[in-house]
Amino acid sequence: MQQTAPDEDTRTFLAWRVRNGLSLADTAQALGMTPRTMSAYGTGTRPVPHTIALACKGWESEHR
């Protein structure tokens, strides 16, 4: 899904999740959202908002 994602924000989200080995529950907790929403973003059911892609980058910056 990561390589065929329809937009850059989705690719950013998926790459971040894989790079950090985050489960749906871990991803949801890190971003303050529900696992259901994270699943929808991961499967492409819902587009990833730009703010979420930016939050992923910020999270990663703080957790290095």
C-alpha cells in the first residue's frame, strides 16, 4: 500500500508507521486518535490529512 498510496501524506503516514514498527494501537496512542481511524488511513479508506503527516514527522523527531 505504501508504494501505491494515492498521495504524499498517505505515503508519509505509512512509511512512518513501518519505520517505527508501530501497531494500530501504538499509532493511535502516539497521534491521539482511535485505532479505527488509523486503520482507515492505513488501508486508504480515508485520506490522511496533511496535519497528521506533519504530526508523524514531529513525533519521529522527538523520539530519535
